[in-house]
Amino acid sequence: MKRTLLAAMLALGLSSGLAAAQPSAPPPGADHGQASAREAVKEGRQAPLSSVLKTIAKSHPGRQLNTTMGQSGGRAVYLVQWQLANGQIKVFTVDAQTGGLLSQ
């Protein structure tokens, strides 16, 4: 039962990730959070997600399932859903500016 549920969750996550990867114009009035995040990385105000994922992978072998932006203690953070090599799923909170791990 657990494996079936996990497989369904992973399939849903993968399919939504593929849909999100499709380029398309945002609808009028849509939030431009992704564009502002790219700009923040270009200006050096935010760590690139790729470097954040590499840092997590060094100490916690596994793979990224999902990532979103949020706030913690008044600072911008990445919330990274990560599947460890043993199948356990963790959510890492990473300071978006420094790329430092805040919690797991």
C-alpha cells in the first residue's frame, strides 16, 4: 500500500514537473515570481537553485522531488522536497540568499 501511494505521489510530481517545464506565456495578471527569482540570481541577491541542489546532494544522496519559494524568519527561502537514497522524503529549508541549509 505504501509503495503504491508513493508511486502515485511520485508520478503526480513528475507529471506536474514536466507540465511546469513547458514554455508558455503567462496569462495576463499572472504572478511573475519566477522572472523575479531569475533576476535576483542574475544580480547576485539569490543563490542559484542548481547550486542549492548540489549542496544538498553532497550531504544527503538522493534526488529533488519539488522546490518552491517561501519565507522563514523574514527571509526568502527555498523549500526543497528531497527523496533520500533509502526512499525517505525530507523537506529542506535553504536560505535563498546565501544557499545555506537552515533546517531539514
